[in-house]
Amino acid sequence: TEWESLLPEMVQHLKTSQDMSVLKGTMETAHAVFLKFRAKGRSHDLLKEVKYTVMGFQETHLQVFKAACQRIMTAGLPADQIVVTFELMLATLGVFYSLNIVDLPEFFEDHREEYFTGFLQLLKFQNDAVAGRGDQQGLLEQVKGAVCESFALYADKYQEEFAPFLLPCVKDVWELLVSLDQQEKNDQLAAKGMHFLSSAAATQWQQSPFQDPNVLSGICEKVVFPNIVLRDSDVELFEDNPLEYVRRDMEAADQETRRRSAMDLVKAMGKLNEAKVTEILVGYVKALLEQSRQVPPDQAERFKDACIYLCIAMAIRGQTRREGVTVTNDNVNISDFFTSLVAPELTGTSPVTSRSVLRASCLKFITVFRNQLSREQVGAVLPAICKHITAEAPVVHTYAAICLEKLVTVRDKNAQGQSAPRYDAAAMRPSLLQVVDPILRIIASGKGIEMNEYLMQTVARIFAFLKQHGAEGGLATLRPLCQILAAISANPSNPVFNHNLFEAIASIVKVCVPTQPDAVEGVLLPALGGILEKNVVDFLPYTFQILGLLLDATSSVKPLYQDLFARLLTAELWRAQANVPGLVRLLRAYFCKHAVFAELLRTHLQPILERFQFVLCNRKTEASAFDLVNAIYMHLPVELYQQHLKTLMTVLLTRLQSSKSPKYKRDFVISCSLFAHRNSTNLLPQVLNEIQPGLLSNILANVWVPVLKMSLKLDERKVCAMGMSKLLALDEVKQNPQLLSSCCVGLVNVLGLLPSAGSTLGEEASDDELGPPDGGAGLECEAAFSKLRNTDLPGAQGGLAPDIPDLHGAAKALLKPQLGPVIMQLVQANQELQPLGVFLQ
């Protein structure tokens, strides 16, 4: 209702007012209100609201647009009048975009000619009164940018309606881009113009200007190249704000930069004309490299740098964040480019302090094409990459670290289709260990990028990759890491760096603690004790996880652990979501040593279960609640918690009843399967049927069997198969043919007996395979940063089922003696169970 009275009021103001400031203010209000249409997902309600808004606003909008255009084009208008009219026009263009983004309204389709004629006039308009200065864009650049955005919207969504205007729009935007100088005030306009050309070039048109080789050549030479070459301001950013440069370049946080837009334009042009565009650009790159021999050194460096980025833009056809480039353009010879330009630049005799920009680009090239370059090619430049860690320029040593970190994650599929690391840890060990010390010295000195998260992630990755091959260097590395930890604990301002620091500590502890537990504890316990004492909130989640790892490995339990236990159960610690995975991990270590902590555990079981209930009731910490209850089932003797079982199950079932989440059902079934597998056959049915008679059969039919058809990881499939095999022996299941049959179908799935089973089995990911998620970029600090990858001892990857090395063998041993004949009878009646019959024969 408020909206229904506001809209006519705004329209009235725009229709009747002659005062430019009233018109401007009203249109700006409309623009601010209509922005919501851009953010919402398409729905019936949204379409209804947009339709109502358009119907009320459309005619007035066109009237104001045409009047403002006419006023702008009037010769001799005073500067202040031009400014206020441009402010009105900017809001009017914003409204145009918002009203057209969901669907193309009929009115706007009918009046395309008037709008696009005005748009093209605005693109050609020049006036110093509204132009930007230096690095600040003015109203002129903003208005032209908004016109380019509207062109791109129509090229992307309304091709048929836009087709008649395609040629004039492409021609005028191309002329605009050619006319722009290199000043920073034009950066966003250049990016938006190139974005429109990209949208147009990647679309199939009946009459496309992009089919003409001359147009493609012209765009490559006059638009792509000038915008892909670094300018003085980019080199200043490289030197003065290295962190911003790295983020823009490596993490693609540069969607509005000229270089990124030019690279996107190359990709878009190659989408429909790959061979032709590649041929033009390859010829262009060769000419540029030739030219670079005849120009001054600093210009030559920028030309070669541009060639590397052109090659990256041409060659990449598919990539993922984790695996890097997976599909390339066959017309680009990556190997040849590497051999002729990249490798000589890195391995040459000139010092690593020279040509920093080009060195950084060469390192980026290897990082980007790490899957395509052979082991021999990388081996030849590996010493040079390591040498660049000592470079003075922060971007160069950061890129060298990122390059090493990404290289050791490269995996290849072997003959059996399993993924294994491409590089051998023993062979890489000397090269990798020699960079650890220089990296830590850079971090400790605070030079370049302070708290450099990329460098720290590389240290974590090196030890996670080397595993036992890094044990020797690991202990020596722990001391400087603890010094860095102490230094930043007063002001832990970079959560990504903190995460990577603890990941590095954890990956070393994991390797060193099995053989030298006392030495590791000697270095770490004072540092971790200090964090607990000072209550450094940001570091507690990590401290708990590493203490859990230390407690698992130690043979002589230190007093610290006894003293700490009661504090771990204080409600305040569990309220901070980030602490929860760490607290659960540490409690698991106490459970594993239940013989030492028997009395503590017995007296504190009630508060432990209260904390379990607290974290189960929050969707964000629900998974940790299951980790906790699974740790109880796995490591504690059942006598210790048997009296609490009914309460525990009631809590889980109450949540099951209210939860719509398939993940909760999955976790619930895996947890109950683990309990059934670990304990005597009758215990789980007894507890469930005590809560409500017939409850087990009900849960098996409606929750359990559907979960067995989901995608599960290997250790989850193991416990589900063993749990189900045990429950099948119960009379209540055996004597119910329908239930028995559907349980057996679930078993066929979970044992992977179907020919198509490969597609539904969950992927196994080893702890070390993955680093901190996406380098932590863009994740919310509290929950995302708390879970470390390396907090289990080597060999603990068995997860929930370390006691079942061979799933099929164990399931057969359990099923055959008790249920063989029963299942064989079912098989004859039910075709779906055929694979199970074959399996048991």
C-alpha cells in the first residue's frame, strides 16, 4: 500500500515539475527503489510487481529521458545546467536498466528506436563540465558506462529486439573505446564498453560484424592490446600496493579493470571464431615479441608481459578454482610459448631483482598452466621458481610461493582411474625445504605484504605434501612459527593468515609428533598455553584442534590436559560457533585416552551431552554435533554412557522430526549405523523400541533405506553396510518380508553392487589434498576458518571405519552365515536383489 501511494506521487512530480533539482531528486529516489529488481530471483510475485511499476512509470520515464537528451544536446547550455541534467540522466539510465532486467516490457520494446537513438547520441557527446579528472570518473564517463551496460543487457537477453541496433551500437562503442586515453578516470567506462563487445561477440547473430576478419583484427589491435598492456599506474600499484595487485590479478578481484575486460573480450571473440581469432592474435604476439627487441627495456618488459596475458586469454577454455585449467584451445601451443619466452626469462643470468613485472607474469603462466606443462618442463625451472622466493619485489616472491603451492597439488589419474600426485615428494624435498626459511624470514620481517597469507599457505602446503619427508625440517620450522604466533597474538588482524599459520603448524605436528612427541610438545605447549591464558579468542578454535592432535600422539599425558578439561565444557566457549569443531576434536582425543581420563569423563558426561544438544540445535554446528556423538560411539566403552542412551536418541529423533534437511537424515543414519556396528545387535533396537514400540521398523523404512541410496563416502558406506547387515539379522526385520526386501535393496546400493554405482559413490578427499578453502577468500571469518585440514594423525584417514579395511569381505562374513538362505529366497522373487545374490554366492 505504501508503494501504491509512493509510485503515483513520484510520477506526478516527474510529470508536472519544471524544477530540475526536483526532477533529479525524484528520479534518483525511483532508481534507488527499483534497484531491488536487479537482486531478486525471477518469480511470479516479482513479475507482478515489475509489471505494476512499469505500467505506472513507463510513459513518464520516456518523456523525461527524451527531454533530458534534448536539453543535453542544446548548444550553449551553462555548465551548472549540464551537470544537473547529467545527474538526472544517470538516474534515468539506472531506472531503464532496472525496469528491463527481469523481462522486456512491451512499452520499452515499442519505443526502442527513441531510446537507442538517445543512447547513441549520449555516447558521442563531449563536454568538459561533466568529464572526470585524473583518476576520478565524472558524470560523462558514468553516463556512457550506463549506456554500455544497457547495450550489454539487450545483447545478452533480448537478441531479437536488439538485432536492428547491433551494428551501430558495436561501431559506436568501438569508436568510443579507441578514442579513450589511458587515464584512470576512463577505466570503468573502458571495462563496460569491452563487456558489451564481449556480449555481442559471443552471441550468434544473423548479421554479425564479428564475422569480418578486419573487424576482429581492428578490435585486437586497437582495443585489446592497448588495454592489456600495463600502464604506469598499474606498475605503481605493483610496487606500492602489492596485496591489491595480487588480489586483482590472481584472485580475479579485478572484474572492472581494463586488463581483465580485454582478456574476457579475447575469450568471447574466440567462442564463435576460435581459429580465426587465435590466428590473428598469435601473429600479433609474434610481431610484439619482435618489436620488443627494438624498444627501450621498460617498454619491452611490458610488451612481453602483455604477450603472456594474451596467451593466457587465448588458451584457456575451461578451468576450476581447485584444479586450474582443464580445457585449452588446441590452436595455441602452450609448450612452445613456455620454452621460448617463460622459461628463459626465469632461468636467465640476470638478477631476480630485475624486470619484476615480467618475472611475476612468467610465474603466473606456470601457475595457470600447471596441468598442461610436463613434469620435465617444470623440473627444469623448479630451482628458478624457488630462487624467486628471495626476490625483493613482494609480488614476485608471493607469485613464486603461490606457484610452488599450486604445483604440488597437481594430480594425475593412474591406469585404474585413481588420482595421485604428479610430483614425487622425495624428489621435490630439497627444493621445497630450502624455501621455507626465506619465506618465514620475509613474514617475520613484515616486509612487502604484512601477514602475507599466500606465503603462509605455501608453508602449510609444503609440509602437507612432503608428509614424512618433511619430518626433519619440520621441527626446526615449528620454532619460528611459534615466534610469529606469539608476535601476532596481540593483534590477530588477518583471519586468512591466522588460518594458514595454524594449518602450517598442524601439518608439521602431524608429521613430526608420531616420532618426536616430547620435542613437539616442548615447542608448542608453552605457545598454546599462552593463548589459553590470554584468552586470544581468534586463536582458540585452532588451539583446541592442535591440542587434540598432540594429546592423540603423546604417551605421557601432561598436567595441562587434566587442568583444561572442565574449562572446555563452559557454555560460553560453545556459544562461539568457530570454537565448536576444535572443542569436538579435543574431546575426541580425551575419549581415545578414556583409560587415563576415566574419572573425569564419568563425572562430566552429563555436561558433555548438554553441549551436544546445544550444538545439534543450530544448523551451522549440526555436523559437529554428529562428530561428537560419533566420537562417543567410537572411542568410549558403552558402559560409560549406556544410561544416557535413551535421552541421547530422543534428542536426535526430536530434531529428525522437525528437520527437512536430507543432510540431517544422512548424518543421523550414518551415526546410528556406527552405533549398531560398534555394539551388540540388540542395543539400538532396544533403545528405539523403548522410546516407541515399532520405531526401528518405521525409521528403517522411511529414513534409513532412502539414505542408503544417497552419495556416500567410502568410510560412510562401510559403517552403513555393516550397521545394516547387523540389523537384518533381527527378527523384527527378518519376519517382515517387505521391510527386509527394501533393506536389502539399500544394501545393494551401499555395497556398490550396481553397474552404475560408480556415479553415486562419494568422492574421497584426503586431508592433505586440500588447503584452506579457496585460500579463505571471501568466506565469513567465524565459521569458515575454524576447521583445520591436518588435525588427524597419519593413517587416521579410515575415518569412521578404521576397523574395516575390506568392505566387501567384512559384509560377506557377516551376512552369509546368518542370512544367506533368507536373502537367496528374496532374490528369486525380486529382480533388484540379483546383485546381492551374486555377491553372496
